[in-house]
Amino acid sequence: MTEAQILGKLAEDIAAEYVLSLGWKILARNFKLQYGELDIIATDTKSNPEEIVIVEVRCRTLGKIQSPFDSIGPKKLNALIKASREFINQIEWDGFWRIDVIGVTMKDKDNRDAWDLEHIRDITAGMNVLS
């Protein structure tokens, strides 16, 4: 495994712990589909009605020029929407669902408490993602 893959896995573990701390239930991790891999699939059990949340985890090292959120360009966003829609169709979910992004910035790879985590809910809000 490369160092980038190791850091990505650590960031996904930190994001999963955070998701669980919100009271959400994790349905799957690293779910592979035709259009890509979904990092975390969870249910937001505190929403009324309950929502499925597709969580994209982005990791960066402190000092890098680009933030975790800036690393999601149009191509990545399009693939994420297609993969999410593919998953929703596979499970025949007819309720609400959304895509969240959790950005993790590594300050010290050996100290998890030194990592910053930011959460943006519903990154496609207001967008027409049906086409």
C-alpha cells in the first residue's frame, strides 16, 4: 500500500468514527459500483424522515495548496452522483438521500487527535442531479 493509500484509509476510519458519533448507522464502506467507489454509505437516523447519506471522504496533508473540498472537481462530482444514483437504484430506495463530504486534514499522521475534520452536508443541494 502506498503512503497516500494508508493516509486515505486512516482518514476514512476517522470519518467513519465521526459518522457513528452522530448516531448514524453505517450500511457499507468502500462500496464498488460501475461509476466508482462510495467511501461510506450510512443512514442519518436523526433525520425525519430517515435519509441515506453517501459520504465522500477527502484527505489532505497540512500545508498542501488544495483543501480537501477543493479536490472535488466537476468530473469527480459527476462520477460521485452517478455512483450514488446507481446504489440508490440497486437497493430500490424511494426515500430521501443526499451526498455529504467529510474533509480530513492531517497535521500529524501518528496522532489522530491532531487531524482536523470538516463536514459539508448535501453538496448537491440546489443542483439538478436527475439528468
